[in-house]
Amino acid sequence: MKDIKGDSELIDNQTLLLESVFKDKVKTRIVTTHGIYNSEESILNLLEDACNRFASTLEGRLKATKKLMNYSVKTPLLIEPNHFGAFPTMSYRHVECVWIFSHPFNVEEVSKGKSVVLFTNGISVSVNASKHVLLKQHQRLHTTLNIYGIYHRNK
């Protein structure tokens, strides 16, 4: 694992997930297709900085998606709207929320409300969410990416 400090540049189309870590100064584990990194920044700060790179804010992106898709809870986040985004496993204000990005994965429910997400490259993570919630959230993210893409191609 590589340690980084405040580097939201790792949040891109190669990101698999973000999860909170509370060890020493580390606040976030960033899992990508090219490695696992630790950051002293919180997940929300990293997501905010990533959205800023594409001329928006975290709240602005979430508000726009809520309005476009009529979502009220666990809204997917389009970080770079025509390219990639992520979804929260629960309310994004909850410390146990894991953000899962727009990559294929399989889910195994290990107990009520607890699942293991397995990415195609073999990386897995245990999350506090049911298989149903994870698959629904994944679908919502991809539906939002597709509708946004269609909407902007037709203009």
C-alpha cells in the first residue's frame, strides 16, 4: 500500500472504491485498478476535489442528479458525467459508507445487510449493505450515466 497525502488525482476512471479508514493519520483507502493507496484526506474531501477538477462540487453534482433522476436517497455521483461516477452503499454522511465506482463486480451476501463485493481483478471488499441494495445502486449509477450521456448527445 502506498501512502499519499491529499491526492484526489487518484479519483478517476480507474478507481474501484473509496472506504474510510481510521488508522494513525489515514482517513481513506483508495482502491484502484493499479494499486491501493492511503490518504490523510476524508472521502468527502477527496470526492469534492475530484468534482472540482471537472468544474463542479460534490453537492452540486448530487443536487443535479437528484433533480435529473428524481432520486431522494443514496444518490449516485457523476464525477466526470460522461465518463465515470460512483455510488454510496448507504447515506454518504455515514462513516461506514463505501463509494463503489462504475466497474463490473459480483456480490455475495454473507449475512443480513452485509455483502462482499468482488471486482473482476480479484480485489474484494466487505460492505454493510445487502446484495439487493448494491445491485440497485449499481444499476442507478449506470442508468444515470446513460441518461446523462443521451441527454447531452442530443443537444
